[in-house]
Amino acid sequence: MFVGYARSSTDQQIAGLEAQERQLLATGCTKIVMEAASSVAVRPQLDLALDFVREGDVFVVTRLDRLARSTTDLLSIIGKLEAKGVGLRILDFGGSEMDTKSPSGKLLLTMFAAVAEFERQVMLSRQKDGIAKAKAAGKYRGRAPTARAKAQQVRAMKEAGAGASEIAAVLGIGRASVYRVLSEAAV
């Protein structure tokens, strides 16, 4: 059985998920698991898919960056798949397809994962430098403080008897943010 996994970083990237789904279906995947989660976040659907696959199955992803966040993460995933007797197939691997059942496939995959991790680290370093430069020039403000912008609503809901979990769910903010807003109001 071919089991496909598709991931986008945010809910706003629906077109990317749909494109991955089309590719996975065209490859013959009979089960496809999809999620919108950052590669550094918890990926519950990936965990479910890895639990689902059985010996003889092939786990299929469209691109390497949709599967793993680092070389260590990739090797961990491959280890889980190998322990279950499951192959890994990457559809777009530098213009060709990759199957990890061969020793050369495993070698290439590990090398590409290391390069991808290096590129990400370089990008993050450049981003950090750019933010520092923008802050020094007074042009960087960071992201808008979502919870503080809703402070009045948080306090009103609390006064109406709502609990922190309910307030967080209704306003789309974290419980910790609710407590922070309420503690700032108490000062």
C-alpha cells in the first residue's frame, strides 16, 4: 500500500496542500494524511501516519522538506519506517524520484538532508542579521501583539464569568496570554 503524507506550514497554504494531494494520488497512494503544521511544531498527523504503515507499505512524500525538519529528524523517521519494513519514496528529489530501500538511496538522502539543514541554518542566520539591522534602524517592530490588542475583550469576558480556556478559545489566543492580560490589568 502507498501511504502519502502532505504538509504545509500554515492553514493559509491550501493550494500547496492540494497540489501535494494531487501528486500523491497520481502516484497511487490509497491513503493520504495531510496537516498544516510548521516543521518545528508537533506533527500529530505524521505520527498517526507512521503508526498506520505496515510491513511492505511505501511511505510517500512529494518533497523532502515536507517530511523532516533536520537530518536527525529525517534519520529518526527513516529508522521508524525501516523498523516496520516500510520504504520511503520522495517524488521530487532534485528532478528525479528517490527510493530509500537501496544503500545508495539512503546515502543520497542523508547527504541531501544535511545540505537542506545547512541551508535552513544559513537562512535563519541571515534573517537574524536582517532583523538586528532593521531594529538598529528603528524599522523593525516585530509581530503585532495579538492578545494585548484583545485585552479589553479578555477583561470583559472574565468579568462576565468566562474562564481562561473559554476566553482563549473564543478570542483565538493562548491561555497563557489570557492570564498575562489579566495579571497586567491587576497591577
